[in-house]
Amino acid sequence: MRDLGLRFVRHNLFWPTLALVLLLLLNLTKTPDFFSLRLQDGHLYGSLIDILRNSAPTLLIALGMTLVIATRGIDLSVGAVAAISGAVACTYMAGSPDESTAGRAVIGMTMAVAVAVLLGVWNGFLVSVLGIQPIIATLVLMTAGRGLAMLITDGQITTVNNSLFAKVSTGFVLGLPIAILIALAVFAITAVLTRRTALGMLIEAVGINPEASRLAGVRARTITWTVYVFVAFCAGIAGLMIASNTSAADANAAGLFIELDAILAVVIGGTSLAGGRFSLTGTLIGAMFIQTLATTIPTMGIPAETNYLFKAVVVIVVCLLQSPKARAVLSVRRSSPLLTKGSAA
Amino acid sequence: MIQMTAEAAEATRTEPVVQMSGVSVSFPGVKALQSVGLTLRPGEVHALMGENGAGKSTLIKALTGVYSIDEGTIIVGGEPRTFHSPAESQAAGISTVYQEVNLCTNLTVAENMLLGREPRSFGRIDTRAMNRRAGETLTRLGLDIDPKSQLGTHPIAIQQLVAIARAVDIDAELLILDEPTSSLDADEVAKLFEVMRTLRAEGVAIVFVSHFLEQVFAISDRMTVLRNGQFVGEYLTAETTQLQLVQAMIGRELETLEKIEQAAEEHTVKTQGAPLMEVIDLGRKGSVESVDLQLFEGEVIGIAGLLGSGRTELARLLFGADTPDHGDMRMRSKGTKLRTPRQAIDHKIAFSSENRRSEGVIADLSIADNMVLAMQASRGWLRPIPARTKDRLVRKYIEALDIRPADPNALMRNLSGGNQQKVLLARWLITEPELLILDEPTRGIDIGAKAQIQQLVADLSKDGMSVVFISAELEEVLRLSDRLVVMRDRRKIDERANEDVTVSDVLEIIAGEVRNDA
């Protein structure tokens, strides 16, 4: 029985899950009906649904980011890509004579995602072919991207009046918000693509040792390139969600700092920034955690603007939990006979 | 258990620098050391011998404070001591150079040598003084290395010597060299030995760990042998024969090696008809100059040559790891261009690199994933190997190659060098290659695993696989190969059937032209 408990505690996702559960329970003390869901006009409502819905853009990007980080990379440009995606869709729709038709929304959104994918191809090219360090390579688009979005929207906040487009963020299907369904669908597809095929293992191999993987015949360059395209694709969809939420493209504010939230979600989920082993479920929990935190702070009567401060505390705790020294100290406290050796060394 | 001759006892007059006795160390589930003793005297080179997993590294780490000991005493300079970190043992005059070079390749030679104890003036690092001091140490050791040059620009062998120079610079009373020669060629080994003799004359105690028996006999004064974490004995080198030493270390594998040699001699290859692979005028600027080579089915070609002779570079060209500038390649008489390893694998070629850690091992993946990596890569990510097939293959090779631990889910990083090498061999054997290129497959692994790998090569060639076998150990090359290719200065200088060729013949071929050139 103790063994089972120990295995539970040692599981990679134990700490992130525990943190999420505690945070949710904390809300219960202030909002007794925090966990309650109510059905209204066939739509589910409740705090949990709100959290899920609001976390969708971050989750989407974090999924792509998980794979990028697994290859030892990072993508700082996702926020800018999301802004460009929203700008393309909105500018196209606003500029056409029949702006509110479903056809325009479909074409606009397809164009937006296509542009995002193209930007991903650019990032992937810089990293995998030219061998530029990912943080620098994607920094280019992170800064230039917002300018590009401004160019597209002509510096204005472009509003659109299109009911189909608005539904991406606010609509419901089968009682659930569409945004949640999209994010979960991408999660499921990513999980199947990486874990039911050999892609996940090959990504991990490339992240752990790129040269050894190349010599073993792994197309390391193609894999690296692909994950940058994938994260840009995710950012493109996230950008549509963000723009859809207000039916407007704001080149300056859309997806601002979302890259940091995405990276944080990945790291909370237990995927190391050093590359290698990754956990999509961990990222899911991480994204939930960040959104729950953002929801909890105003609930507790703390000004919402201090959100960043609490995120910083989370970052410090996560870093501590991942540092070998802190782990050694913790394991002594738990006085597990197996671990004292490592900590004494 | 302690066997000590009268002479050995007599030589104990000088007080030992370090005396370890009854030292035990255990890890979860394993007793790594059981009541082991080690006595190190000033002005002596002491060889620490044993197979991989015998406990040599553990003993060293117990001494230097990397591991804490469960039982026993460690007396340093006459006082019982317990070190809690390598820094503490270093402060007590114990300096260690580990098997793999652990330096910063992006810093200069001088910065590496004085890392952590840089000369300072007004709180700032005095670069000039640092370069001067590093230069002095290098000169004292007879090494012609520019202290201002970046470490990464030097070959591994030089980096290793810098690591030793760094250790020497600390003014150690005890210098521990853990497999320092595994990446050095004969010249460099001679240079290292000079350095060791200088230090010995200065009264430094030296611990020397090596798998090269000749080297141990050439340099050491005394030997301690470990087996399975237990103390076997302490011997005076002058009174011990190689055979006695090997028997103390292992006993049984000796016969295997003799059998392999016999089998290899009986092994015949049909060198008529079209060769499996033929290269003409193959070369790449700065790595290999135009090599012609024919390789037949079931043939083992041994490539001999010093480090930097182009032997590794040739292997990389044959595998497409580097792309040639000029020359032609034919596989089964068909013109072929290899631009990536992937293409080579598609042509049923396999290549096990000499740099196991940086070019082979995927440390954080399991044994199973490491084994199937090449096969999976060539199937493409959309066609994962079915779990049952994977399981069967992995278990088969774990058993066939005697890999330990025999747990497919064990992480590669936790395996010993010999077992990692076997997993990498399995990775390639699973792809069922027709040509297997092995670059230093036995470097830094114990005699037991060495014998197993050599046996494997002999068996594979008997079954029709062609093998290119590269090793710094000429005995090994001669034992296994049907034909011998000698390389020097990036060129093939000799090729002959391996009939009655001796090690000294090969050395003469390698050295002979040096004299002619001079």
C-alpha cells in the first residue's frame, strides 16, 4: 500500500495535478457554488466552463510549444503569429462587401491559418536549415510580427460583424463552448499523432541528442521544422479565437505575452526546457492551472492586475521543484531510504 | 584476501598518501563495493584494474567524495577523513581526471585549466597572468598547446591532455586518471606517460585506470585488482605477468578470445565477382584524400592507423555522415551517392560511431527505444513498430548480447559503457545491415564485453555480413580482419591480406613512411 502511494507521489504529474486541485478547492472557500454547472438553453455554464473556455488559446499554443520544447527549441513568436492571424481574418472580412456571410468567415479564417503556417515555415527554416538558435530565430518574428499585424490592420482595431466568426469563441456545440471543443480536439489529435505513431519517440530522440538521432537515420531536420510549423498552426487558431472573442483584431494587444503563458504551462506540466521527454497531459494541466490562477485572484478579492506577481511565484516554485538540489532537500525531508544516498552526495 | 609479497610490504616504509580500508558503498539494490582496500604511496603509479562494473569508478568516487561510504575508513595524509564533495577532496590535494572530458569547449585552454581559481587583480580576472600560468604548466608538461586558443578547436586527445594539465596545475598530492588514454594515440600516450613519470619523480601518487594492459604494465609500479565490487589483490607490477593479471580480473574470457582468433583465421571470403561496396578516389577536403577500396560480402576489413589518420573520417564518408567532395561509390556495381545517414541506412549500411556518448546514446530514452531507433527511423514515423515485435526484438538482443540490466525500460543513461555499446550494436543489427561499420566499438569497455563484441563480429561475418572494423587496438584489428587497410595522414598507405601480419608489422607500416618522409 505504501509502495502504491509512493509510486503515486513519484508520478510526473503528481505535483502539477495536486497544485491544480488545491487551487480549485481554494476557490470553493470563497465561492461555494464554484463547481456547480447549470444547463441553460442547452448550454453549460459555470466557473469551470469559463476556465476551460478562457484557457483554450493558451492551451492550443502550449500544445505546439510542448513539441517545440521537446526538440530543445522554443518559439517566442506565437503571440505575434496569433495577432497576425486575427488581423488577416478580420481585415479580410471587414474589407469585403458581404462581411457577415458564413462564406467570408470561412475564407478569412482559412487565409489566417495559412498565413500562420507560412510563418511557421519561416521559423522552422531559420532553426532547422540555417541552424540559428531558436530563441533568436523566433525573436525576429516576435518583434517584427506585431509590426506586420499593424501593417495589415493599418494600425486600427479592426472590428467585424460576422456571426459565424463570433461563434469560434462564444458559440456552443453539444452544450459545450466551441473554443473548448477545438482545443480538446487539437489535444486529442496531437496526442494520437505523437503517441500512437512513432513521432513522439523520434521528437524526443532529436531533443535529447540531435546528432545521434541523425546518425541513426532520423530526419532530424524535418522533424524540427515540422514542430515549428505545428506551433504556428496552433497559434493561428488561437489568434482566431482571441479575435473572435471581441469580434475585433487588435494588433497590439492580441496574444500579448501568451508565449510566456504557453511556456509556463509546458514547464508546469513537467516537460523540461532542456528538451527530450514531454507530456501533453502535463501541458493540459499546466494551462488549466494558469487560467485557474487568473480566475482565482479576483475571486479572492485581490486586484486582478497583480496576476503577474502570482505567476512569478508559480515560476519560482516550479523552478525549485525542478532543481536537483531542491529535490535532494525535499527527499531528505521525506526521508525515503532510496533517495538519501543521492542527497548526501 | 589481501595478498602482499614481502617486497611489497617492505616498500611500504613511506607513509601512504591515501589508505582506504574496509570501504563499502551500496546503491539501491546493489552492493557496489564490499569492504575494499586501496593503499596509495607517494611517488608511485598505482593501476586500479577490473572489468566494467567491478567497482573502480565507485571506489574513486568514494575517495573523492562524490559518493558517501557506508562503512570503512579513508585515511588521507595520516588523518581519517570523510569528503562530502569533490571540492573538499580537491582541497585536500586529490585531483581527478575522468574518462570523458568534462571541460568547457567554448572557453580557452587557459580558462579551462584555471577555471574556478583564476588569478585576479583588483577583483577582476587577470587574463594575462592566467595565460602565462597555463602556458608555464603546459610547457612543464612538454605540451605545445596555445593557452589562448579555444578548447573546442582541438581534437579530443588534446582536450584530454588539457584536462590532465588542469589537474596537475592544482599541485595535487594524488592524481587520479580514470581511463585517460582511451582516446589518445600512441604518440600522445607516450607524452602522457612522460608527464606521469615527471610527476612520479616529484613524489605525486598517481592512480591509473585503463583497459589497455600494455599501458598498465608500461607505467604502473603496483596494481590493485577488483572484481564484482570486491578486493581481489594487490600486486607489484614487476612480479606479475599479463596472464596472471587477466586471470585475476576475469579468468574465463581469455579462452573466448583465443577461440575467436582461431575462427577468424579459418574464415575465408570469396573475393571474386562484384564487391558489395566499391569506392574509387573517394575523398573530402580536410578529412580524407582519395581512397580506393573494395569490400566483399562477408569480409571483415580492419582499418589501422593513428588518431587523426583519417580512419574515422573514411568511415563517416562510407556512411554518408559527411558528404564526399569527389570520388565514386558503387553498391553491388550500382552507382550510389550517399548524402545523409538515412540514405546509407536505406542501402543496408550501419555505422556505430566512436563517440558513443555524443553520437550514439540517447541518454534519456529507454534501452528499448534506443534499440529500435534506427529501424523506426527508416520505417518512418507513421508506421510505428508494433509493440509485440518491438518487445520480441528487444528481448532477443538483450539476451543475445547479454545486456545488463536486462530491463527494456531501463534508461540508457544508467548503463555502463560496455552495455551502452551493446545496445547501440543491437540498434544496428535490428536493421539487418549488409555492411556494418564499427568505429572503436570496444573503446573504454571491459575485457568481458570486448570479447563478446569481438565474438559477435566474427559470427556476423560468418553469416555473410561485411564489416569495417576500426580500432586503436591493433591486436583486435588483426584478430578479426580478413584484410587490413592502414591509414596515415588522411591517406590509405597500405592494404594487404591479413595473413601472418603482426602488430609490429603494422606499426612499421605506420611508422615506416614517417621515416621516409623525414
